[in-house]
Amino acid sequence: MSGTAGKVAVTFDDDGLDRAAHLRGDDQAMARLAAAADSRTVALWRGRVLLCGDETPELVRLPMDHALLRHASRPPVFLGTAGAGARFAHDLSDWDGPRDPDEAGLFDTRATTHKELGAGRYFADLRSVMAALPPLDAGLAASAKAILGWHAAHGFCARCGQATEVAMAGWQRQCPACGARHFPRTDPVVIMLVTRANRVLLGRSPGWPDGMVSLLAGFVEPGETLETAVRREVWEETRVRIGAVGYLTSQPWPFPSSLMIGCWAKALSDDITIDPVEIEDAFWLTREELLDAFSGARSDIVPARPGSVAHHLLRNWLAGGGQ
């Protein structure tokens, strides 16, 4: 894809890890690392990450012999090495200790505490804190959430239906019945900065908070190029035709397992006819109107949440980038 406008720094763009894939099949090396005094692990409970701090949240890295880890029902996943030691991820989802939070959808801002966590520690939805976390913490949390989420959803063989076993330090699942090997999946999603002269195309999905808008996005289908996916998704959702398309940046999005591929796209038409099955609304906004929304001068429009690639692409466009 041509016409790049420079990489935009986005949340989750760097976990600071050497993934050390060559060690994953070495059981002895894994045992040594798991027992090392400088190794640490990230803990998740039902998809929520263990954090500390209120105004400035940080990701908790537990020692490998921490008492809390006895609640893990599966072996940890080896994430890689970072500076002083190895980094792992433990899934504590089977632990009934904390209060199980009610379903809160995409905008869960609550903290779940328990005496076993220790003072000042809590489980929280990663989306609610991602923009406030230090970059290395955010990237490490995203890697842990994505791989543990894959294990939680892929416990059975897609070929024969038998229960699979964890292998390669958590980066494969193998079927003891038919021998099939299964690997973590990542779903590519195009998210489009669609512009026409001084305007950008925005939309909103059902169930979002009042006024919240974002860029159009959609999954890449088998056999598609990214350019084709951009043009198809915009046409399906709004009936706006797209000409030139280019790449801007990407963002791992572990909710549960996507890679957001940020693109710019030039619209060839103005009229909008939404598909109500896909989106609730779509409209054009001028650069000046969007700037008012970001500055808080407009209360009827709330731009995409900080930390998301849509937020970064829109800010970049306001600053004169992103085509």
C-alpha cells in the first residue's frame, strides 16, 4: 500500500520483550526460567489484568513463587525476556476469590479487589486503563491478555473435537488424538481514516455511549487485500465509494485477538446510506468540527477513546498527517 504518512505511536505498540521463541520448546530452559529469582509473571482473572496504583496505574509483575499463583489451573505462558529476567503470564480465571463483576460490556471502569491481592492491587479491564499505563506495561498486558484469551477459547481440537494439550511454553496446543497442532490466531481488522477534502467520515455502533463516534472498521475476509477490505467495508456500511488507499499504522488489539490495521482512504462520493445492521449512524465532520470535539467545545460528539488507534489517527489528521 503506497502513500504512508509516517508511523503513529499507539498504545500496545511495544511490549519491550524479546519473545525468545527459540526457548519455547526447551523444557529444561523453561524450568530454569520459571525458577529464576528475577523472573516475573503477569496475572489475569477472567480477562482482567492485575494492576496497582489509582491515578497512575501500573501492571503488577508477581514473583513466580507468589502465593496467589496457586489459584492458576493451567501452567503459565512464557512471554519472553525483558532486561533482567523472563516474563510469564498466569490465568487465574478459575479462582472464585474476588467478586465476579457483572457484565459491563465495552466500558467497564470498575476495579475488583480482594484481600489476597494485597493492599492497593486490583483487577481491571485493560481497555479502561490502557491509555494511562506506561508503554511497556500496556504492551506486556496486551500480549498476556491475547495469548491467555486464545487458550481459554481453544481448548478442543478443531479437527476431531478432542481436548488439546498446551505445548511450546504456551504457544501451541496439540491434539493427543489426531496429532493436529494449533497456533494462536490474530484476526486482521482494517480501520479507515476516510477523508474527502476537509472532512472525515465517522460512524457509531449501537450500544456506544451517547455521542461517541469513531472511524469505520471491519474484518479482512479470506482472499482480500487490505485495499479491497477497506473499500468493501466502507461501501457496505455507508455506500461511500473509495479510491486511493494507503497504510498508516497498526495496533495489537487483544479484545480478544485482533490486529488493527490503520489505513487512509480517499472518498470518491459524498452521499451516505447506512446499513443499520452494521452501524447506527455515519456522517461527515470537518476538521474544525472535529477539533471542537477533541477540545471539549462540543458535548454532542465524543471522539474514540484515548489509547485506541482511531483516536491516534484522528489526532494525527488534525495535526496535518494521515493524508
